[in-house]
Amino acid sequence: MGVFPHAVHVPCAFGVPCTVSRRDVRRPRSRHCVPPNASPNDDATTYVPTDRVAALQSEGAYAVLAKATALEKQGRNIVHLEIGQPGFPTPAHVVEAGVRAIREGKTKYAAPDGTPGLRQAIATHVSETRGVSVSPEEVVVGPGAKPGLFFPTLCLVNPGDAVIYPDPGFPTYKAMISVAGGVPVPAPLRADGKSFDMEVLRKLITTTKPKLLVVNSPGNPTGGVVPLEDITEIVQLAITHDFWIMSDEIYGRLVYDDTVARSCISVPGAKSRTILVDGFSKTFCMTGWRLGWAVMPAELARQVELLATHSYGCVAQFTQEAGVAALTGSQDGVEEIKAEYKKRRDFVVESLNAIKGVNCPIPDGAFYAFPDVSAYGKTSQEIADALLNQAGVAVLPGTDFGKNGEGKIRISYVGEMETLREGMNRIAKYFEGLEVVE
Ligand code: PLP
């Protein structure tokens, strides 16, 4: 039933489309339908979103998945290249730790900022991998990485504060900024998708005086890894212009070749103004477990903890036990999966670049390719729609990630080789039927 599982569609007494809860179906129609041209005195309530949420939009991936599923229900065969979700199972020792914890009765409330065991494991892991000393008091565990993005933003950004974020970039950034009442300032990425256009970024910083800047490396949707010199400059700019940095490193372990993803928090002077966001979803194939973390100065962590207390309360204890096993147990699975993604990346990028008019930079990390398809003179939305409806391949238009994604499409290469081969064949065939106009 889509978004509202308890909703049904009923013919409306006023001739307007009407979706009501199952409970309301039996009520007189006038109580649940809003007649067109209703006067303010009519006994009906119209929902008006608050300013805080009015600009919110869904993630494009959900919308495309829904369209693709609808086509499949009509009997169409669709190759799914839209989802940013690992196809591999969660490593067995991690599953076992979670199941064991349930059997041991670890099914009660936990501390809102995370169990001491998991916060310690995260503090140790971050200290070792980022080369800075992190204590458990600076760690907040959440259901996925998203609360680690959202809640610190709510705690730092006052209405009217500017927040700079990458464009194209993960849609949650703009959402969290607008819910906080901040002013979203999209900063364009370079054509190769690796990093910000630093010249533009410098100007945006001096003109908008941001409270916060979001960095995402490796990045979604481009797969780009921000070079060390840019990371260092961003931290220096943050110190000079006194703003915070939110470093989203959810794909930090998925980096190919000899490229190293550098963390802002590792740069001297950065730690006291950085929120490092990471989690288990991508590295350990744990998207549905909902487990992530953020590292930040302890005073900010206490404030974020209060938001956790009053919203989701805590993350399930047994999920956190699985997290401890993921961080402290064998890392062989992570390396195997990375090697497999690299093969898939090479195949996808090579196949795309073999198509006349398509130009795909080699992504250094994550599991996305972000080819430029602007040579065909169509918008990315038109191309994504045609790929789905005509060729039977679900991809995301680059504009789902911001205006600067125009002319690009996002292809997720998490699927098996066979799926990717079929997807690439269909994409090649579709573009062969088009003319390159620029
Ligand atoms: N950050 C980026 C860049 C992502 O792509 C995603 C998920 O796709 C997240 C954060 C959210 O991760 P989680 O599912 O752990 O909340």
C-alpha cells in the first residue's frame, strides 16, 4: 500500500482523489474528504506542512525503485542499478554475535549514546585508522549513519546559518540543513567528481560565512576520493573562517587501487571542529541492521545524546553486539568484498567508456559510477526515464543529487557480474540508438 500501509483509496463524495486510513472509511465522507473550495469554517482539516519540513523530498533511489517495481509487476524484466545497497550477506560471525546476544536476553533498553562496549570499540577503531586519539565520550552510536549527520546539524546550525555541502551530493545533506532552518549552500564538485571546485569553494566560504561544511569522501554519487591537499586546505579554511566540518566517511573502507581516503579529523587542529560520520551499512553489508556512529567533541556529543534520548531512545543492544563483532573480528570479508567491487567497477567503467558519447571518470571508491551522458542533448531525468521505460535498466538521474548532477546518471555496481553485464548491454544498446549532438 505504499507509504501508508493502513491507507485505502475510496471514491470521494466531492469528486477529488481521496486516501483515508482504514479506520476512517466507515466515517461519514465529509469528515475525511476535503471538498475543493472548502471554506475555513467547514468541518475538515487540511494538513499544512511546517516551514521546517515543507522542502523535504524523498531520496531518488526510493522513487526509482518504486517505478521499477511497478514495471516488474506488469511483467517487465528490469535490471536494478539504482540501489546503493551491498548485495553480499552480513559476515557470518557478525550475524552470530547478534543472534547470540538476542538468545542471551540482550533485548532491553540500552544507553542512548550506545553501549560502553561498542563506543570503546569505535573509539579504538577510529584512533587506529585516523591517527587521532578518540575516547568513548566522543562517540555517539545511532541507528545507521544518518542520525550522525542529522542530529549534530540540529545541534550546531541556527536558523539562517549557511551550510555548504557537495553538489552533486547525498540528498540527506540538504534535508538536514533545511530542517535545522539553515541555508543550504551547494558547492559544485569538479568534473572528475573527486572533490570540490576549490576556487568556487573558497569564494562560497568568504561570501556565505558558513557555520558548517559537509565533506563526503569517498563520495556518493561520484565515487570520488578527495585528495589530501584539498582535505588539508579545507581544514585550514575551517580554522581561518571558524566553521565546523562534517566528514561523511561511510564509504571510507571501500577505496580501490593505491588511493587512500584521508579523513579531515586526521589533519592537525581539525578534531575540535569536526564531526566524523561512519557506520556499518556499507563496509559490513549491514544496511538493515541500522547501525552507525559519529565522533565529535564531548560537549556536542552530550547534546546529540539528548536528541537520541528523546527521539529513537537507543539502538537495540543485540545490534550493537553485532557491531562490536564487526569491528573487532576478522576483517577478511571486507577485503574480499572490496576486491570483488573493484572488478565490477573496472568492468562497468570500461563498458561505459566504450559507448560513443559517454564519458565516465574512474571512481576511486564507494560503489558508484557517475558517467557524463550530456552529449546526447537530453536531461539526465529524460535519459534515466528512457533507460527504465525503454531499455529496462533502473539508474538514477544525476539531478537527484543536486543541480550540478545535470548531464550525469548514477550507476550502482553492487550487483553481480551477470546483472552488470546485462545492464551494460542494455545501456549500450539504448545509447547506440541515439545521436551524439554535442
Ligand atoms: N552517507 C552517504 C554518503 C550515504 O550514501 C548513505 C547511504 O546511502 C548514508 C550516509 C547513510 O548510511 P546509513 O544507511 O548507515 O544510515
